Amino acid sequence: MASLATFNFVMFLIVLASSLHFTADARRLVESDQPDQPLLFQYHNGPLLSGKISVNLIWYGKFKPSQRAVVSDFVTSVASSKPTIAQPSVATWWKATEKYYQLSKKPYSLAISLGSQILDENYSLGKSLTNQQIMELASKGGQKNAINVVLTSADVAVEGFCSSRCGTHGSGLGGSSKGHNSKFAYIWVGNSETQCPGQCAWPFHQPIYGPQNPPLVAPNNDVGLDGMVINLASLLAGTVTNPFGNGYYQGPKEAPLEAASACPGIYGKGAYPGYAGDLPVDATTGANYNAHGVNGRKYLLPALFDPSTSTCSTLA
């Protein structure tokens, strides 16, 4: 389920919001003169991820400890129910995925947690990676009840990165059990800070196309990592609701619009092409955000498509 796109402005919004396929349906969604026209999501009767799922982080290339903490705190925040976390929280944002399980009439038992972290700081496969090598890296994480997330540093080129995608999610074959090969889900997200921040780190960087509004201040003071969190959040929502290509999506299977990619460029109320929406501003740093996380973190997260109302739901 690769995240493919072409970078015209409407596509640009879709890639920045979710890094998933751009289709004619997506163009109609963004450009429609009838904004109340519902987007019809379909459930294709496949499995959704359920049970206790560990998110394993595979760091490829050079990342500072402070950068790794931005992402690991986000994953921890997804499942956090600490009453001390201000609202709206990352966990509140994630709770919206429960509606997909309710509508599918499948038991809702998904519990996300931060799993292991693997560091590959010596570029074991070089600094130019193919899709197959991304899957090879993803397979290094635990393959049972897990989502393996490959994060590539700013100096690593990945097949299709920037020219057609910011990240992707898919599945690979795991170990064999009782004669059956199991599947594991994986995600890849690249750090676009030096290669294409105007494509994959918007709205924290000037866009390449469209209205040249001033960029927002990144809540964790790192354009590349805050951009990675946006793409990871989008792909994580798409992974649990459409892990193997037969879950929830709209449009063709090869270019699906999923839980977050169906709401391109929308982060707060009043969003429109080139404008992320009305968002809270941190009084100290001037950063824009819409979700609180653990350890005092703030994040900007994409809107999620609400399958019960056929609308894009934002936190702010």
C-alpha cells in the first residue's frame, strides 16, 4: 500500500496531511463546490488490527536523543490516559479510530504501546534505500502483535521520497506458525528537513506550491521531526483501520484514501487549501499545536475522517 502522489497543489495538501495516494476522488474532495457532499467510506471486510499492539521504532541513520524522544513520546501519548495531560490530548485524537471498529461490528480491543527501539546509526544498507530495503529494515522489529516503524534520517534518500511520497505503510510476511505465514504491519516515514520540507513538513515550512502563507512554528522546535510526527500519525491511523489493504478506505485499493488521508491539509476548524485552520498558540514559544502529550509535549495532528458522520473531525 505505497503512498504515491504527484506534487501539484491539491496533491501537495494530500501528501503533507497523510503522504498517501492522490486520486481524482481526492481532487473532488478538495475542490468540490458542495462541501457538505459526504465522502463514502467502505469497509472491505478485512481484519483491523486488534489486541495489544507494540509500536517498535527502527531508527535508520543519525538522530539526536532529543529527536527520538519527540517520536517516542508521541507513541506513548497515543495510549496515555493520564488525567494530568491537558485536553485535547493525543489520546483523545486516537480514540476517534474506535468508530471504525464499532461500525465494522468487530470487538474493539486495540491497545497501542511503545515497544522496542532499534538504532542503526551506521547506515547498514547505505544512504540510498529501495522499497525492498525498507521492508527488510522493518522486519528487524518484532513481528508478532506489532507495527514496525522505520524512520530514516535527513541524509537518507529513499525510493520515491519527496518526488512522490513522504511515507508509506504496508505489510510483510512474518514467521510461520502451524504451517501458516503470519503478516506484520509496518510504516516508513522520512525526515524531510533538508530534502523537501516544503512538501513533507508543511505547515512548518513554506509550501512549494499554492498560497505562500508564513509557516507555523513547530511545537517541538524541529521542523523535520514535527513533520515526521504528522506523517506518522496519519499512517498509524491508516495502518490500524486498513492494515492489509482490505479494511476501511475509499477509492481504488492501489490509491486508497484512509482515515487521515481523506482529510488533506486539515488541522483545525476553518481550514482550507493553504491554511491549516484555527489552532491554539503556545504563549511561550509561539508554536501552533492541537494536542497535548506526555512529558509536557505538544503536537500538531491531522484531522481524522469520522465514518459515522462522513466528515473530517479536528481536535481544535
